[in-house]
Amino acid sequence: MIYEQRRQQQQKQQQMMMNRVDRRKVVGEGRQAIEEEEVDLSGMSLETLPNPSLNLAAICKLNLSNNDLQTIPESLTARMLNLVVLDAHSNQLKSLPNSIGCLSKLKVLNVSCNLLESLPRTIENCRDPFLGSKSIDDLDHNVSLSRISNTPRSLEELNANFNKLSRLPDTIGFELVNLKKLSVNSNKLAFLPMSTSYITSLKILDARLNNLRSLPEDLENLVNLEVLNVSQNFQYLETLPFSIGLLLSLVELDVSYNKITALPDSMGCLRKLKKLSVEGNPLISPPMEVVEGGVDFVREYLSEKMNAGHNSSTKKKSWVGKLVKYATFNGRIGSRKDREGCNVTPDHYSSFDSAVYTGKSPKNTRKSSIEGLASPRYFGMFSPSRIFSSKNLS
């Protein structure tokens, strides 16, 4: 009787599964032609996945969200070689199959709202070794899904929000070089891997609501980062690295509800920054009256503070002076038109310009800049961890 009930339930699930298959265009030609399929098994209260009667190699999108799954079979993912999107959010998953590394065409992985304590290291293999620098955005927007599914690429979006992650794979940033969005909010992360700063394609990094103690030092490598959210790490996050001021593409920065007492002076050079959230911190620098004036006031305050530190006779010199002192840049720093926002003294102009400096100070010291210095052209020529070490600042 029990066996018959299980058999009927499996048949019902199989029928529902077949009803949720969306067959699309044919991929390939002749004998190698297959129909690519989108399978939606969301919201079916599944505790286990039924034995599929489909050609797994034809599935390009699989939605397993809003079920009660505790595992995804290794054999299942190992055979879905053309999978582009895998959505398994809102289940009871405690781990991901190691065979997820076989999904070399996977573009989007959503495993949020589960019980994951770690990600398998094999997730770093979700890339095509022949990809190079090609991205999905390099393709024509009118191209068919079948053509996209045959285009080599690596994982571009990883959503692991609302889990129990205490760490990420150490070398994740060295392998998933085309990752554009990394969302790991609402976990138990104490640190982000050092390799995170090498994901040069990254545009959005969301690591709020964790236990972060610090951020990677070499953030200047994230030349495309536009949104950074490390808010609500509460009593854990006390400082921000100076290299955060070299994120020249940054548009939004949220560091609210932490224990930060001072913003790095280098943030005065974040020319594209439009939105800054710092509430809920015991800020001393900049003072609250400056913060209340908005992002432009904060940027001007930090820029002036940096320039004042550079011009002072105290032992602690500005980071600009350190760049020159340690010969971390060479060549010209760009035209005077480009030098807006951060003051560089005449002595420093002569260090880079071959032309003779006239000796006249700029009419408005606030309008001279090191933006030319901090351009991506020079990123590989210095290390903030060296420049801003306590030894060098003493």
C-alpha cells in the first residue's frame, strides 16, 4: 500500500515536471541537434528531486526554488553540461554538490535562503578555460539563447545571501575573474578572501549583515566596482582600508551601522561617488555637521584634510607624499585640466613633469588633483599595504 502511494506520487511529480518544461529552439545540427529546455520545479514542496525523464544536457535553466530540498544529487549536476542559470533559493540545502564544478557554462547561481555553511571549492571551476576576457555583455543583445548557451564564459552572478557561511573559498577571486555581482549578505563571514580584490570585473559587492572585521587591503584592483555595501557589521568593522579611495568607479558606498570612527582621507578622491551612507557609526572624522551636508561636503572635507596633512610639518605625511617618496609612480600625471579635487604641491609636479614648473601656486588649491595618478594605468605599480604601513607613516 505504501509502495503504491509512493509510486503514484512519483508519477504525479513526473507529470508536473513534464508540464513545467519549456522547450525552445534546437541547438546544433543533424544528429547532434538537441532542444534546449527551461525547467521550472519551484514551489512544489519537493523534499527530493524525481528521477528526470529529460535529456539533462539540454537544460539551460533550472528553477528549484521554494521547495524543501536538503541536497542536490551529484549525478544530476554532473550531467547538466549546458546549464546557464541555476536557481535553488529558499530550500533547506546544507551543502552544494562538488559536481557543480562541471557546469562550465553556468552564468547565474542563486543559492540564497538556505542552510549552507560553506561553498564547495569546486565552484571555482564554473568557468571556461578558453574564456579569456570575453563576457556575456560582449554579445549582441539580440542573439538567441541557443547561441549564448554555446558561448564560453564563467560565472557572472553569485547570490548566497541568508545562509550560515563562515568563509568563502580562499582562491575564489583568482578563478571567477568574470564575476560581476557577489552577494553574500546575512551570513557569518569574519573576512573576505584576499583574492576578492582580484575580481576585476566585479561591479556589485554586497557583504552587509556579517561579522566582518576588516576588508581586503588591495581594493584598488576592483577597477569596475560601482556598489559596495558592508553595512551592519555592527561592533566588528572598525576601519576601512586607505585603498578604498582608489575605487575610481565607485558610485554607491554603504558603511552604515559599524564601529568606524574615521573615514580614510583618500576617499576625497572618489569623484564618481553619488551616494554615501555612514549613519550608525561613532564618526569623529568627518564630523556629523559635514556628513549632514551630503557626499560633496564629505569629499571636500576629506580632500582638504588629506592636503593639509601633506603640507603639515608633522611626522605623519599624506599618502600622496608617500607615493612620491617611494617612487611608486613614474611618467606624467596628466594635464592640469585633469588635476581636480586633490592638491599636489609644485615639488610633486616637478617629480613627474619634464617641463619646468613656474613656481606659482594654483589659484584654487582645491581644484588640483591626483586623479591622473590614481588611474587604472598605474594600478599595478604600487601597493597600499606598503604605502600605508605603520612603519612608513612614522
